[in-house]
Amino acid sequence: MSPLTLLPFIVLIGAMFLMTRSAKKKQQQAADMRNQMQPGSGIRTIGGMYATVKEVSDDTVLLDAGPGVELLFAKNAIGAVLTDDEYNRIVHGIEHDLKSDSDVVPDDASSLTDPADADESADEAAAASDDKSVDLGKKDQAEEKADATEAPKAEADEEPKKTDGDSDAKK
């Protein structure tokens, strides 16, 4: 046999070795994570249940899932050990703000301007509104009556349109 015919087998064996090595590495990381569990840690099971660790033994974990609810799980059923911030965010809805020292953006922009400038601009706006009357599209009653009497006259002046029976409507 030539070395060229053995090359595909060597490549396949190398690929299988790399895949099993990465799988073993992931299993080792999961086992280390499960061994680091301590009472009081927040966890997520492989079924998606969130709970707090109450006791840890060699192969089992006693979980506190709520007031008066204690569950015994196998260590292999623990999917993830969560940080305190992550557990509180998911279970209790408590957001830990990492940027609590930074500036907070207000809901309105009025607090972003200097109060003296705001007073001056408010005075200018009030003076401008006194000078001009704003047309809101409303008519006086006299104008409405005049428009109402002109409308029937305009309709009477128009002749009815005659058609020869053909229409442009789709049939």
C-alpha cells in the first residue's frame, strides 16, 4: 500500500480524535461546574427549572424550588450554575445596574437646558404668541352659514352628466 491511499484513513482518525477530545473537554468543564456548587447557589436544571441549592452530596443535590418545596436531583441533571446577578435577574426580575454611577438620561429634554435659558425662551414664545393669532382651521358661524347657502347654488348650476350606458367599471 502506498502512503497516498492511507492518507484518507489518517485524516478520518485525526478528525475523530479531535472531536472526542473536545467532547471530553466539555464533559470535564460540566463536571467541574457541578462540583463547584455550594449551598445558596442559583442553578438551572437541564429541564429548565430554576432553584437554589440547599445541600450537595456526592451524586445528588437538594434544591429549594420555593417556599416549602424541596426537590432531590441527580448532579448530572444540573444544567448550569448561575451567578447571583443572573439568578436574581431571571427569577426575581431584579436588574443589577452596572452603570449606576453614570449619568442618567431624563425622559424629557427640559432638564437638559439651563434654567435661565429656558425662562428666556418661554418669555419669547409667549410674546410671539401674543403678536399672531393662530388659525386652527375653525370657521366662524357667519362663515359657515355663507358656505352652507353657496353649496346648494353650486349644485343647482351644474348640469347632470349624461351617459350612453357604458361605464368604465370592471365587469
